[in-house]
Amino acid sequence: MGLREDAKELQDELAVLRRELHQIPEIGLDLPRTQEMVLAALEPLPLEVSTGASLSSVTAVLRGARPGPVVLLRGDMDALPVTERTGVPFTSRHEGVMHACGHDLHTAGLVGAARLLAGRRDELAGDVVFMFQPGEEGMDGAGHMIAEGVLSAAGRPVDAAYGLHVLSSQFARGVFASRPGPLMAASAGLFVRVVGAGGHGSKPQSTLDPIPVACEMVSALQTMVTRRFDVFDPVVLTVGQFHAGTKRNIIPDDATFEATVRTFTPSTSEQVREHAIQLCQSIAAAHGLQVEVRYETEYPATVNHAAEHEFVADTVREVFGEERFEEMAFPMTGSEDFSRVLDRVPGAYLFLGACVTDDPDAAPSNHSPLAAFDDSVLSDGSALLAELALRRLR
């Protein structure tokens, strides 16, 4: 049988593992229970397994029967601080924590790929590294694993790397999607504290009110995006936190807000830093207030190597059919730390539709407390990862 048929035989077991993982979501770099379940799932396989020193990662190396290149396959494992409202029978048992981004499917799917390739070890001319990664959600788990040597886990550098991400909306169930070049945005954080002088709300003239000044900055930053940057080199700036005051008749001493910034080129990210800082400083000065501004870069853009993208697209079409691959016209403005791997190794990243309904445009998106994922796609996700490794090693 082919890999796809073998994967179908694993579907029920992978779904059980995914649902067990879904019930015990963990956040950040320390995922002890998740790591324990992954180690148990890998234990019967002929793998060289190691765990992280500074995080609950799992790295497993499968040695092929003959010498050859090294291929890395990655699955992230962490969850989000979201209270689940899906109502599924296997709902999260951890209050306020949920696998709202589908990383439980990524973990189970990578276990499936390891099982498929271990069963074909004699066909492998080279080695496969399985990268089970914590801390994708803003904790730079990929960066930590790279620092601990995941890209040389086989004893020599990785030659190609692949990963996939399930989506609860946007694409129909079972459809793979990707594009060459930029696939996902770089991320950065803008942190602003406007410092004034508080007092009684009935006498604003006796104070330096930070709230209207901070509000002006928020509005001006949105205008900056549309007036200072090329629409064909997009920038997204969203203020997600704004904090000020304790009571309606008290003018506070300060106001703070935080924004996420998404860009696709390093030069544009640097321009956002320069213009945003200057803008906030100028507005504060115009009102006689002080401001503290910090701009922190996070993940770089996720950029698919053109030849590797074509390899992935051709593989999907050959194994699953033409209708199962969609070439994306535009990148997504979400960010992903697999970009750290693709910065160093040729490879590609792609999406897999896992919508539970037949209307992906209306379905709750990843990160929603209502985000639901159809785990029937697990076997095909595992089969594709295994197929990519097998073909690349040929």
C-alpha cells in the first residue's frame, strides 16, 4: 500500500491521540503533560529521541537505511489562553486554556508521520528529524529549539524542512493551500506609555491628561499606516490593549496601550519602528506630556523557497488530486515562528483546511473560543508530511 492508504489505517488512533491532547492543553514553553504523551506515542518506534533543556520540546531522529540528506518535519504543541466554547465531548479540562489554533492536530499528525516513515525505514536514503515544538504562540519556541541544536540533531545540517498548519475556516476541509515567497507576515510589538499629571476630573485644566493624548496617538498610527506605506507592501497595526484610569472622575497619571504590527519586508518593519516612535513622541510633545515608546521585533516573515513550494504543490496534486491544492494569491498577515527554520533551511509551509462545516467562510477562525477542527484530516496531513520526506530523500 502507499503512504496515503497506510495513513488511513492510522486515522482512528491519531484521532484518539488528538482528542486526548485537546483535553489537556498547556501554554508556553513548559508542556510537561503534552511532552509525556508525545514520548509515549513515539516510544515503540526506532527513533533517537531527546528532550529540550530550556523547554518541553521533543526531537526525534529516524535513521534511514542508506546515507543521504536530512529532512526536518515540524509540529507545534502549545495551546492558547482561551476558554473553550465548542461544546465538543472532548472539551478542554483546563479552565481558560484551549487548543484554539489546532496544534493538537499538528502534534498528532507529526506522530502519524513518524509512524509512517518508521515503517518505511528501509526506503530512506538519509535521515528525518521530527521537531515537536512548544511555545509557538509568542514564546519563540522555534528559536529556542534552534539554539539547542534541532537543525543539527542528525549530526549534520538539515537540508530541507516542511510543516503544515490546520485552519478551522477559510479553506474547505481537506484542501491544502500555500504560495511561493512570503506566506505569513513578520510580527512586532509596539508598547506605549503616555505620562501626564493626574488630578480631579472636574478640573482638567489643572492636570496633564494622558488619555486624550494616547487616543490621538492610536488614531494617528492608523493614519500613518495608510499614508506613509505602500499598499503593495502591506502593514497591519492593531491596538489590542488600552489601559488608563481607575474611576470616571479621576484623571490618571498615565495611559498605556499595546499594538501588534505585521509586515512582510525587513525594511518596512524598520520604517514602522522609526515612524511610530517619532509620531508618538511628537504628539506627546505637542501636548506637553512625556511618552515612553518601545518597539520589539518578534517573528520574521515566513517565506517559502520557490523550488520547495513547487515540490510541495506537485506532491499534493500527485498524491491527492489537482482539486486538493489551492495556490494562494496573497499571503496571510498572521505570523509563525517556523519562519526561523525557513530563514536557515530551504523548505516550505502550507495550510490544511480542517473546517467542521461545509461553509468555511462563515466558520469561527483559529484563536476563537468556538474554533473547531475536523480531525478526519489527520491521516492526510500525516501522509503528506511523510510523502514529502520520502520523496525529498530520494
